[in-house]
Amino acid sequence: MKVPGLRSAHEKVGGLVYFGRMLDKIRLHERGLLPKGYNLGEEDWYFFDARCVRFLGVRYTALVRRVRQGGTDLQILRWCFTHGRKPTKEAIEIWNAFLSKRGWNDEVTSGLEEDKAAAGLGHRREIKTFFDLFDAEEGRRIQRRHGA
């Protein structure tokens, strides 16, 4: 389902994939506009939000408080760098590669296939990663990216 105001996980903020999507989810949830079924927070260590805040070294609840204060995505990312850690360019490159290829020939491929089937998309061979699945579920065109 198309969710107005929710960007693709592939879109970058400050060079990071997924971060902007996480901010969108927080903002939409705060306004009661995030549909049920979207994972939020850091309860489950393997969900993307949890991985993102751990990568940045901030607590999810603190990030939510910062988002509530307003500001641009880059201002909020800079806050994360100040209150958590600022990853090196190489760490960001590794992060982007890891997260954007999650589900593609790795230990969670079976989970991706289960989620695809549950969404009625099991027949879609071009969905190779969780980012692809998010895009497909939200009506975005899946673009072939290097290596996936």
C-alpha cells in the first residue's frame, strides 16, 4: 500500500540508506498515519530501526524526542552524530551495502521469501531484498542496483 510521506529505504540522508525512512515512520506514527504492521523502535534487535539506532549509537526513544522537536533530516542526523557516534565513510559504505542487500542470499533469505508470500508477492522474482519488498508493497518501481 502506498503510504504518503514514507520514502524508499534506498533513499539516503547524509549518505546513509534507511535513516530517512525511519524518520518518516516516526513522524507518521506521531501523527497516527503509519499503517499497522510497520515495525518501530528497538525492541527486536534485527529490525531495521533497531539496527539503525545501534549503528548511530543513540537510543530510539531519544531519537523520537529529537524528531518531535522538529528540524530537517540532516539536522537530526547531526544530532545523532553528536549524541551517539559519527561513522567513518567506510563504515557508512559497509552499512549501506549490508542493509540494502539484506535478504539477498544471506541467513534471512527464507524470512524474505515468507514475507513476500504473506504479502501476495511470492511470484515476484525481481524482489531480492527487504528494501525491494518494501518498495513493492508500497507501489514503487523496483530498480536493479549494483550487486543485487
